[in-house]
Amino acid sequence: MVATLGTRARILDVASRLMMRQGYEGTAIKQIATEAQVALSSVYHFFPGGKQGLATEAVRHADEHFAQMLQDALASKDDPAEAVVALAWVVAEYLRDSDWQDGCPITATALETVGRIPEIQQAVEVAFERWRGLVADKLRRSGFAEADAQELAHTVINTLEGAELSAQVSRTPEPMEIAGRHLARLINSYR
């Protein structure tokens, strides 16, 4: 995959993956350049803001990819409760396919930089807002009241984030499956 992307896209793809796995502090610009198969000067050419600028863009890049996965999963079922179960399964499969290495694409970076690097924190806030918005849109289109859709969207994203971490630690899809089933029950209780 690395060889088929343009230079900037390769850098972002590698940075996003490394920061997901190693966090912001554990990922060096030199490692990104090496794994993206580019000169170190290319990283600074495309990201003159250095590591902070690259990390901010990497969060946005990861947001784009996860948002697409989220949209696809939510669109796979007409019923929003069934769609959330499908989403939990998709995330569980993604975790399993990565040998439990690739969880939320922005959590590690977010936890290490919150309160310290406002640009990254803002990109993370935008990502979470976007993900909640996609869930809320699905709920609204299914007839849920605005306030309920917003609160349920927060609950869905927050619960799946926690279940994802638990699945990674336990190396089993069970936390995701349980979260999906219980979120479906919660959503159905609002009808």
C-alpha cells in the first residue's frame, strides 16, 4: 500500500498508523520518514509545522478513514439499532484483522496531547463531533427526536470507544459484541 500512494498521502498514512499504535510521544518523525520510504526533508516539506503539524493532519486523516467506516456500517442496515450492532462487528473485525493492534485511530494521540497541544486537541474534538454527528443523523432519519439522537450518539461513540479498548486488551471481540447488543437495546428503548 505504501508504494501506491503519493508522497504526502504515504506520510499521513504511516504517521496515522504509527500514532495509533505508539501514540504521539512514541512516534518520531525519522521513523515516519523511514516507514513511508521518503527523505526526512520530504516530511518537513509537506508538513512545515513539524511533528505537531503532522500529528494534527494525521488525526484528520484517521478521522476521514474511521468516519467512512462508520458511515458504511451505519448505512448497512435500515434500523439504527441493527446498524449499531453492525458497526460493533465491523470494528471487532478491524481489531481482529490487525491482531488487536489498531484500535481507535486517534485515542493514543489524544490522551498524550490533551491540554498540551491545542491544535491536536481541536482536531480530536472535531473527529469525535463528526462521529457523533453521523450516528445522530442515522437516528434522526429514523424518527428520533433531536435531543434523544444527540444523547444516544454520545453514548454510542463513548461506549464503543471503551469496548474497543477492552477488546484490544482482552484480544477478543466479546466486548464489542456485548456493547453492540446493549446499545441496540438502549436505542430500541427510545422508540
